[in-house]
Amino acid sequence: MKIHAPIYFLGMLVLLLVEIPAYGLTGQMVSYQSGDETVEAYISAPDGPGPFPTMVIIHDQWGLNDWIKENVELFSENGYVAIAIDLYRGKTANTTEEARSLMRNIPNSRAIRDMQAVVAYLNSRPDVRYGHIGTIGWGMGGGYALTMILTVPGLDACIVNYGRLINDKDSLALISCPILGIFGENDRGIPAMSIKAFERSCTKAGKSVEIILYPGIGADFMNENDARSYNLNASKDAWNRIFSFLDQTMKS
């Protein structure tokens, strides 16, 4: 496994190969069964009959808002069926206080059930390529993406964007697919030493994990709606690495 840092040349970031266009929201809300509940998710699929590889997208602390839906569209434009699950049951946050309250009130068992149920739903769709399902999340959703591969068997890829990590031996043993981890070196919630400890533990456990650690960058740097944290160059580089990773793990 390798830890990569972005390369700078004359103040410019190299490897900016993926542009992020402004998408209209052309997907749709769908319902699926999660235990005794009917829950909703936002889905978009590429043109054509498929079947296509598929990504389960897990929202950050703000909920299933337009930024998450735009990311669904981005994956669809790049050849993936993409579905964003709604852990907040229709609610979104406009302030940090609201976001923290919504996060605190998610029952972990319900979130795991939702993630398991969405895979069952996806496997019922003819446009989904069976056995080619991955997951990605940001912040809170990045942590849940990691939880998903520990609790849902048979996933093919996991991308953790500045989400909480694990370090205990029993949990690490459950990792069964490649992981891409994308973090800012100055993230106060997930210190660089914790990220490196996760990398060392995965190496020792024989897991396929690649860590990207951006120097001088904090958390939430991929969300252009967060003016305090967003970093254009790091975000573009991260998207480039995400699709390169998925092309290798999901499209073969």
C-alpha cells in the first residue's frame, strides 16, 4: 500500500484530469424496503440497457441535498448506476447545529439495515451488473461507507472521503475489497497520525488500501458549497483518483 501526496509544480496541482461539470438533476427518487420501513433514495443511471457497475453514495452530515444528488449524476455520466441513500429520512441540515443533531439521532442498526437493504434493491434491477457494487461517502458518510463493507458482504470497492476509520483487528479482518481513503492532513477530526495508523494496520492485515493525504488541507474540501473548507485543486485531483481507482476495481 502507498500513501500519495499531490504533486505541485509552480504553484499548480498536477494530475487534474477530471473536470466536474455543473449537472442538472436528471435522476429520480425511488423507494425500497428497509425492514418494516419504506425509505427513499436518489438514483441515476447511464443511457442504455446496461448492466452497469453501481455505486452506493452515502451523504455527509448535511443530508441528501442537491450536492449529493449532483455527485450521483457525476457517477452516472461516468458509466455507473449511482444511488444515494437517505439516512435522515427526508431531512437536511442548514446549520452545523442541525447537522450534529441529525447525526446523533441516526440509530446505527437502522443505518446498517438501510445499507444492506439498498444492495438487495439494486440486485433486483436489470440495469445493475451483479457483483459490481461499490460504496463512497464523505465525512459522516465516509465512515458509514467503511461500515458498509464490514456489514454487507460481496462489495467490490470502498471510498472513504475524510470519514472515521477503524483500527481494531477483528474489524480489519472483515475488509474484503480494495479501499481508497482521501483525507486532508489538517483535518482536526481525523488526525494524520490516526490515518497513518489505519494504513499500518491494514498493511499488517494484508488488506488493499490506498491513502491520499493532502498537505495543508482540512476536512470537507470536496464540497464547493462549503466556502470555508473547499479547495478546488485538491477536489479535482481527488475526483481524478476516485475514477481511476473505480476503473480498476469496478469495470474489469
